[in-house]
Amino acid sequence: MALRARGLSKTFRGPDGRPVPVLHGVEVEAKAGEFVAVAGPSGCGKSTLLNLIGLLEPLDAGEIWLDDVCVSRLSRRAQCRVRGRSLGYVFQSFLLIAGLTALENVLLAARYVSRPRAEALATARALMERLGVAHRADHYPAQLSGGEQQRIAYCRAVLNAPPLVLADEPTGNLDEGHAAVILAELRGLCRERGTSVILVTHRADAAALADRTLRLREGRLESQGGERNS
Amino acid sequence: MVGVRRLLPRGYLFTVLGIAVGVAGLVALGAMAERITRFIDGGDRFVLGQISVAGEGMGMGTGFTAGGLLRAAKIEEIARVPGVAAVQAQVMLPLDPTTSQFLTLTQELILGVDPAGRMPNREFRELPVRAGRALRAGDRGVAVVGADFAASRGLRPGAALVLAAGRSFEVVGVLDKTLTAPDRFAIVPLDDARDLWLRRDPLLVQVFAGGVGGMSRSDLNTGAAVAWADGADPDALARRIQREVPGLNVTIPGELSRLLRQSTAFFSALLFGIGVLGLVIGGLSLSNTVTAAVFERIRDFGIKRALGATDGQLLREILGEALGVSLSGGALGVGLALAVGALVDARVLRDGQQLFLFSPRLLAFAIGFSVVLGGLAATYATLRIVRLSPAEAIRRGA
């Protein structure tokens, strides 16, 4: 799935009510199967950019297109469908639901897209097996290590085989070994399944795996990274 | 186990406990109100079920009648008034004449009735006997006691009961709880009641010994209960008796009921206050607990929206959880109130009292109230949450 984001702008309100501009007319494109990294210093707007592309945050200005559909103009209900079927998220802080087991957390992605449970269960188990967390299926997030939680979060993000995966610092809380597993998985998604991946990262090794690296500074795109990194 | 998990999602234990406390308070207050209501209604039904008559003057002034001796000749006159179906002579004495007679509805009474006769009261054709039997023709020296009267003394059929002046009776029956005046009655044959009265009142003995006014034992009645024929208007009949049989104090059932209602107006207001208080306390506690529980999970709902949950899906999910939690909390609260009520009533029963009445309608209302209010609170919280973007919900819940 091809992504085109044009003129994305976002301003938040500070504690004193004053506007705090975060993004100024940012343009992002990703072809189907392309692995794009977004790098930049803390506070430059990387996570906000990912939230806007993922329809998790309303835009102040700009447009987001997935293939031929301007998803930023869809109704709330239609945007929910896009989030459920076309987008997968991997967050830095995992964002697993504490009251659900690891397996239930993974299956949550199938619940809102009316996917048959038996089919989703088989896919979830296969994914967890591949990521080496199948034996933790009945554990709650608090009973899992950081690496295991991130692998569960990754399984949830790709359960419905979304054509676009958005990963916000997915290795930020992981050691080298676990980080390598997640990065290899993301890279594999692009190569083997033609999934587009947008990765927000601080890590040079993570950015090096990407086809292109966009650099953000103070809410503006500094570089489009036109060439493949590696 | 999975079923229980679905009904009561993990992490909701304190929510359920919070709801249970609110519902328990509501049910306990409601049960006290029900108890008082039943008591007042019982008294009202009793006075509306018969015409109570006493002789002219002050007399004993106890129980439902107030007036002087009602002589046998007067009772015969009353029986001849058109519209009267039956007249039953009665002797009603306070069990303990040394205590204040102020609260006649709560005091313990000795009621003497003709054991062969049927209760003339239309609302209480016969008093329900829980153990043993009712009085029957030819009985002497026996008593049927009310539920509270029996409980406060540990009486059962076969037990001995000293009622007054050392006179012992055998308890032959214990009444079922009526939650009104008869619960505190000791019902004895009319002749036995007359004996007790004579033993207690030296003046009466002198009157009988002196043969004053040609009185006999059959004249020794504190009052009579009058039953009316089918189709007769009891108030009109009472006024007719008043007109046609001079020298009587006749209570008009409708007026007595009105007086009773007026005298219990304070209790009615108290009931209303208790009810409102129960609803407000229980309602606030429940809705606050459910709303807080939903807002506490705002991050989870943000995650679910990020995974594609629509407003409708989220609302259905939260309502389902709220229903399970409210039902569990409501049921636990009802159980808690029943347990506390049983403990308190076991303690006060020693004094012949009962504080709580957990009627089915009260329990059904409490459960329904929990579910409806829980649902409303969850809907309110959900509508607040779905207004937020998924990212904002996740940030606020972080």
C-alpha cells in the first residue's frame, strides 16, 4: 500500500493555553513494500507525525492518502475501519492491556474487524510461535519481560496482515538482542509480504536497515533521504 | 471460569466492591423503610377491617378501642342493627399496666376473644399460625402468642407462660409474623382474659362482689369488634350504630384510618427521607464507582480505538462490562445487606423487635437500580471517552 501525506501540520495547546506548533507542512511518501525510517532529535515531532499518519490524532492541515483514498477525510467510522484493516501499530511502550493475557492481547486486533476467531487464533499462535513467545500465551503483561511484551505487541500489530505498519521507537526499551529480532521482523515484512513500514527511531542501526531515512528538525522535514541506506 | 471472567473482567474487583457497598446501603435503608411501611399498613388494614366499639366513658382505654365497659346488653343491641353481620366481645389488656400506654401500636397486649368465634375483621379473617394451633371452642388456660412475643421469650407450643398475677397459661400456638400489632399479642380465651382483668383490678372485684348495677361476668368487655354484612358501607354503619345504640364509643373505620395516618405522618416522612437518602447515597456511590472504573481504563479504550474499535463497538463492550460489574456488585450488595440485616435482627429479636424487611420487590428494585444506573454511568463515561482521539485517550491514561 502506498502512503502519501501532504502538508501535515499539527499544533497542540500548552499548559498555559498557548499554541505549541509541532509539525509544519510535512510531506511523507512510502511506496508499497518500502521501509522508511524517521529520525530526528527528541521533541522534533516524530511520534506526532506517526500518530497523524495512523489516524490516531486529527490533523490541523494536510491530507493523508492510502493508495487512492484520502483517508484523512473519511468519517470517524470509516477511519476506524482503516485503522483496523490497513494499519498496524507498534508502540515504544508496548501498550498492552493489563487485564488481558498475551494471547488475548494479540487477538484483540481481530476483534474489531469481524475476523473469524478460529482463523485469527491460528494466525496468532503461529506468530507467537515464530517470535518465541508462544509459551507465554496465558501470561498477563505484568508477568512478561520488556522483550516479550514488545514481541506480543508486534504480533498484535501484524495479526491482520496490514499493508502499512507504523512503529514508534519499537526498540527503545529493548536490549540489543531483542531489538534485533523486532527490526529483522519489520525488515522481513517489507521484503516478504510487500508491507510498507514507517519506523520512528533514534538508533542508527535501525535507521540503517531502512530503504530511506527522513530527518525531522523542529517539526520540519530536513531531508527526504532519497537513496536506499544500505 | 471463562464464563466468570467474561462476566467480571479482570481488574474490576474493587469496582464490584464499591458498587456492593453502595447497594448494600440502599438495600439496608430500603429494608428499614419497608419494615415501617408494613407496620403502618398493617395497622391501617386492621382498623379498616372492622368497626371497633367500646362503652361510654374512659374505661381501660387500651388497644384499638377506648371507652368504658361494654355490657352484654349493648352488644346484643348492636347485633340487631341492620347491616351488622357479627359482633365479637373482646377484652384487651396491656400486658404490663405499669408502663406508659402511649405507643399502643407497639405495646404488648393480652387479647381475650371467644375461642369458638371467627375473627370479625375482614382484613384478618384468621391470624396465620406458624406452629401449634389456633384457639378453639372450649379452650381454657391456653394462649396463642404473636411471633415477636414468642421470640422475645423463647416460647414454643407446649411452653408455660405467666401472663398476669401469677396465672399460668400453656402456649398452644405461635402466630406467623404479620409485621404489625398481632406480633406482640398474647391471645387467650375471653373468660380467661376476664379473670386476668379481675385479678388485676381490685375495684372491679369490689363492684362485682357488691352486685353494683346487676353486672355479670359477661358484661366484662373492654370493647367489641363489629363485622358488617356484604355490601354495607362500614363508615355509614358505624354512624348508624352510634345513632341507634346510645351510650357507646364507636370508631368510624375511615376516620380512624385517617387519624392513624395522621399520627404516623412523621414515620411516613421519615420513610420518604430514608428512601431518598438511600437512592442518593447508593446511586452516587454506584454511578461514581462505575464512571471512575471506565475512566480508569481510558488508556485501554484508546488502544482499542487504535486497533479499529468503532464508537458503537466500544459502547457495546463497555456496557456489557458495566452490566456484568453492576450485576455482580448489586448481587454482592444485596447479599451483604441480607447478612448485616440478619445479624442485627438476630440481636434485636431478643427484645421482640425486627428492624429490616427484605421484600422481593426491594431486592428486585436494588438489582434493577444497579444495572440501570451502572449502564447510564458507563454510557456517560464512554460518550466522554469516544470524543477523544485514540492518541489523546492513550496519553491521558498513561
